[in-house]
Amino acid sequence: MPENDKKTISVALESEKKSTWLSLPATAEELNKALLDIDALDKEYAITACRTPLDISLDKAVVGGNINEVNYLAARLAELPQVQLDKLAAVVETPEALPTIAEIIDFTYNTDFYVLIPGVYSPVQLGEHYLNDTEMIQMPEEWIGAIDVEMLGELAVKNEGGVFTNNGYLLPSGDQWQEVFEKTRIVPEQYRVDN
């Protein structure tokens, strides 16, 4: 287990009619105690629910998943700074959301694949951001009032392939996505809690 002991995901483990919650990342001993609580130490069990204090919806990827992979995901999320967690929250709400545990784990290695502009939720705000808060548009100050900021924002979205999310404006950075976990599907030994 990593030295960072921040718990990022809690999962409901269920066997027959008993269930319990386990906070992740966890150790093998913590998993065994949880399984003992539901009489599933040597029986089949499933992840039936997911909670996270990170304001990121992970239910689709985690429920029904493999405990070792979910534990690895939790450990990887525990290492990310808040700005990257906000970016992940934006990514998972988009139509191109990361639907699998493997893709979300790979996001933790590819955080620069996306750019998130927090506080920008509309074409008007995006146009104003590009016009006033960046140096992308250079012109004399007296001309700025002639710019239709809504149209500027709409053109930016169209040309950048961006999308507005609850966390702000999200766009691809142009970096290449690197498959790390998805390519091998091998959970490092220190994150394996169930053999």
C-alpha cells in the first residue's frame, strides 16, 4: 500500500443476504475482516454499491468490478491533487466518459490529456475568458467591445472539441493518451487484496 492513507472510495461488499462497507484503498487484512463480517471469507461476494467523497460518479465502473482493480483505482486517486480530481469529475460526466475501471486508472497516468477551465459554464463565459483572461487574442483595448463573446465561445467549443461540465469547460489538450493499465490489466502486487 502507498504511504498516502487517504480513502477515496467505499464499496459495499455483499454475499448472500449480508453486506458491509469497505473503505479503499485497503489492505488484505481489512478486506478479510470485511468478508468475515458477511460470512464470505471463502465464498463468492460482489461489489454492489460505491460511494466516494470526491464528487466523482464511479458507480458504473466500480459496481460489479474486481476488488483488486477497484483498490488499485482508489490508491491511484489518493495520489492525485484536487485539481486533477476535479478534471476527472468533469471527464466522467461527458458523453465520452471513461466507462471502465481500466480507463479511469489510465486517466490517472494521463491527467494532461485534458484541460479543465474551472468556472466556465457557457459560451459567453468561455468567450470572455479567452478575450480577457488569456493572451490568445491580441488587439487594441478599444476594439474589445466589438467582439461578440458568445460567438467567440461557440467557435472555440466547435474548434477545440470542448464541452461544458458541472466543473467547468473541458477540452482535449492534444497530448497522446498512453494505455498503462488497460494494456496489461495487471494490478501491481501492493494493491492486490484478494487472491
